[in-house]
Amino acid sequence: MAKRYEASDIQILEGLDAVRMRPGMYIGSTGARGLHHMIWEIVDNAIDEAANGYATEISVTLMKDGSCEVADNGRGIPVGIHPKLGISAVEVVYTQLHAGGKFDNENYAYSGGLHGVGASVVNALSEWLVVDVYQDYTHYQQRYESVADKSGKIVSGKPVAPLAKVGNTRKRGTTVRFKPDPRVFEETNFSGDTVRRRIRELAYLNGGVKFVFDDERQKDPEKRHSEFLFEGGLSDFVKYLNAEKNPESEPILFEGRKDSTRLRVAIQYTDSYTENTFSFVNNIPTGEGGTHESGFKAAFTKVFNDYARKIGALKDKDNNLSGDDFREGMTAIIAANVKKPQFEGQTKGRLGNTEVRPAVEAIVTEQLTLYLEDLKNQATAQLIVEKAVKAAKVREAARKARDVARQKNQLEAAPLVGKLSSCTGRTPADNELFIVEGDSAGGSAKQGRDRRFQAILPLRGKPLNAEKKRLDQVLLNEEFRSIITALGTGIGEDFDLKSLKYHKVIILSDADQDGAHIRAILLTFFFRYMRELVTSGHVFIGMPPLYKVQKGTNIEYCYDDAALPDAIRRVGRGYTLQRYKGLGEMNPEQLWETTMNPQGRKLMQVTIEDLAEADHMVTLLMGDKVEPRKEYITQHANFNKEDNFMPVGGVNNGEEA
Ligand code: 1YM
């Protein structure tokens, strides 16, 4: 048994009102993201308990009253009285900022988000919160509320009474139920899909722990209850990601520790041409990579080059194969645990800790070398080398093709003359590029736009599906070439965000199946070859209206079916209703007014909330296997719904960034 917890181990730093003053500092935002963060902070504590071997099951329930309940079957938060503060440890954890035996305790080397301050932050930002502890055959409970004092100031997370014994029990564990405070959050409606998706991810990352999700607000049994238990952990994760691809090997699995870094890796190769690396630090996705990812890549490339020489696939005179060559067709999960993670970058999705890179390199070198020495792994190892040799040849051919293309000026402005209608403004930060489906809509957009900052690129027909093509083929496609040239960033390894000529890239397609398809193709292309364009928030989806309700000069546009009844009521009797079937039905003025004018238009920003899920989705929609795609499209047949913008990660509904 680990050393028994002492109430005096807890450190105290600050009170809760600081959190309410600046919620963003503690949970990132008061929007949908921050709202969901509340759940993950509590779940984090339950996961720690499971990771330390005390809990086997974690459940999350979204309640009808807007509250959320998180429970585990671990030891229960300690109930002993803190000698200096004279209150229970439970109360310390929930009312004192920075409280927790966690960050100076060796057992808790790897706390996820806020190093144990999470619980009190959640309490501070809740209307009310109730903790139940089941420990030593006793059921304890305490309730906290955020209420206004006489002067009207809100006192955050105040205990209604001390922790009390409320009964006997044979249960073990901790249950926390809280209701996010609408005075803090702009949005208090939890998204069942978001929560379920993240719980599934956590279940993969914490193999062997059972996760149960209930959404009591739902009628549909499919959406009401889900259970996730993956005994194989990361190995199951990588197989899930490759489920719609064609795997060519069994997963390669290893783990190790060095200094204070722990690393777990799962790798599986498929016949696809793209690389999919998903990394995590303390269960948090690191979509922008970082020192753990670069350490992994460096060591993987080095060890495999040595191996390729050893088996004679590379001769003395040959150059080493590149990292990209080895990663073609690779799906990899890299899960690191780091003591004091530093998250950097645009979306705080990059690990900055410099000590992690050498530690990860050492672990990967050691473990992969062991793997390659094992006779039963030779077939997989040789396959990887053969694939890399082939990839190197193709890459060389593509490079030559690209050089030729450059020389011929093909990738420069030449093929675009007459196609791209550029804007007059020369400040990329102000400029917008509309990629418009079809020549006729393109024509309307050209006439309707504000030419000072809006450029139009009409697409003829469908560009090809980038998922199924190698870079050299993508470069031959005229539609993609014109996009690459217009953006000015280059592509793949050459991509350079600093050269981006339009800081808003807006996809404008019809609200029908064809439009959804074109949108998915474009998003796949950006996702595969210009991922940074998406991760740094430059890609948007334009939303043309579906209806026009009109009486005389009184006009209302509706962007979804749900808005129609209200619009009709406002316009009143004698209205006429027009349903737009495509962009082409709007004249230039209407297109400007409804879809392009920054005052009043609706844009959805494409974000990569969850890289792994996004990749799965892209593969599903765009990959080789037809059946799962059909199934998906049939299930989500209404192409006017937000769901259909999901192929590349989440989409921020509502306003521009
Ligand atoms: C539904 C949320 O919070 N579970 C949980 C939390 C703790 C413990 C067990 C725990 C930790 C320790 C010893 C220890 C926490 N304890 C603390 C603190 N589930 C949930 N389960 N015994 C029990 O850290 O040594 C913070 S969280 F600070 F009191 F130790």
C-alpha cells in the first residue's frame, strides 16, 4: 500500500473568488470549451485514482437539470480534518485553490490539467456542487453553493455545512455532481457528442479502466448510454483508427520510463500514403506536437536507418532514408506522461519541455532496438523498410516533378490568369479567399464581393479526392494547383504559414450532397497537406441561407430549418417563401448580403478539436472502403446540419474567431 494520506500534506495558496474574477485564466474560456473543461477536471482526479490502481470504473452522467455527475470506485477523497484549517480534506480540495497532496507527492507525478487545483476551480464556477465520499462503510456528503451576499457580490463555492456522515454504505469511491453557473458561462448546455467522444478517447488512453457515459437528456437509447472498456489500450486505439484502412502489420507496442518521463507507443502500418501521428501528454491531445513527438520521430528514423543498413536494404553509398519516408502509411499513438508539462503554441497543443525529447529518444531507441532484435518481428520490420525505400523513390520523383513545374512556372501565377479574381488590398491579415463551387456562383461572388479585401476562386467540377492520392498526383490536379498558388504557402513539407496571402480561407458550396462532398474533399486536402492552415484557425465554411421570407421590403433570411417558423412569424401574413437550392440562385447583391458581407454573414471556423477522431472521420468519408461511408452518409442524410461539417475535427459554430 502507498503511504496513507495525511490531511496536513495539503498546501494552501488562495481563495476561490480569484477564479470567478478571471475564469479564463483557469479553464481557458467561458465558452463551450471551458464548459466541457469543467467535466475533464473532475474526471482527471478519477483517472489519477484509477492510474494508481485504486479505481476500476469511472462514470460520467449528463443530467436533465443541466448538471453533470462524475463518479469513481476508488478510495474516496480523504475525510480527515486538516490540523491547521480545522476542515475536512474533502473541503480543502473543493474550496482551496491549489490544494491537493498531488503535486508534491511522488505517486502523483503525472497530474493532467491543473495539477490538482481543478476540483476547486470547478466548484468556484458552479452554481452548486455536491461531493459524496464512500469510505470505510460510511457515506459522507458536502454541498457547496455560489450565492450572492447582501451587497450582491457572489461568494463562490461556499460550503452549506461541514462534511457530514449521512449513512452507512458498502460502496467505495467518490461521486461529484455540479451545475455550471450560467452567470459565468455563455453556454451551459453540455454536448453529449463531445463528452462521449472524449470519454472514448480517455478509455483508449487508459486501457483496462471501464468508462460509462449516460446522457439522461436523450430519448434515443443509442445516445443515452455507452460503455467503453479497452483491455488493449493504445493497441486497440490504433486498430480503431485504422479500422477503415487496410492494415499491413500487427501493431508495434512498447513503453518505457526515463527520468520523470513515461512513454507508451502503438504503431501500425497501412497501405495508405499518409502519416497519422497522434500524440498526448498526460491524456491531453497535443495536436501541435512538441518535444515528445520530435524525440519519437528522431529516434524512430535513426533506429530504422541503422536496421536498413544492417539488413542490406541500404548500401554504404546510399543516403539515409528520411523520417517522412519511414512514416508513410504509419498510424501512431504517442502517449507521454510528463511531470510538469508546459503547453505552448496557438492552441496550447504543443509540449515545450526540453528535457522530454532526450528522454523519449532514449526510450524509443532502447525499445525499438529490442523489437528489431526479436526474430518474430522481422517480417514487419522488413515491410517497413521496403515501404520507406519505395516512398523515397516516389518522393524523389515528386521533387523532380515539382522542380520542373516550378521552372515552367506552372505553379506560379500563369495557370490562374482568368480564374482567380484577386483583391486589391495587400494586407494578408485583412484578406479573404472565397473558394466557390461552380462557375455561376463564382460569377455572382465576383460581382457581389468587396474587391478591396475579397478574392474569389471558382472551382470547376470536383477536385480529386486527396486521401487516395500521393503528393505528386495531387500536384497535377488543376483545382488543387490553383488553390496552392492562390494561397502562396506551398504544400506538404514546403508549407510555410508566413507566406499565406489570405488569412481567411472560406469554402463556399451548396447546402446539398454535392456541396457537402466538395467541402469534404477540400477539408481533406487541407487536413493532409496544409494541416497548419487548419490548426491555426484560417479555414472557414461559408453558410448560405436556406430560405428567404419576404413581404415587400421586409426580408428575412434563414440559415437552418429551425429558424424558419420564427422568421415567418416576424414577417407576418402575406409573406412569400423562397427556398434556395444552390448558391447559383442568388443574385450578386443577395449573395453579398447573406453570405459574404462580414456584417451579418455566418461563418463556421473549422477547428481540429480532436485530431484522432477527425482523422477517423476523414478516412471514413474519403477512404477506400465504401460500406462504412454509405452507412455514415445514410445515418447523417440531412446535409444542412452541422454534423456534415465534421469531417475535419470539430467546427466552432457561430462567429468568426
Ligand atoms: C469523481 C472524482 O476525485 N477521486 C479521488 C480523489 C482523490 C483521491 C481518491 C485520493 C487521493 C489521495 C489519497 C492522495 C483525491 N484526494 C486528494 C487529496 N473523483 C475523485 N479519489 N486518497 C484518496 O492523493 O494521496 C485530491 S484528489 F488532496 F485530498 F489527497
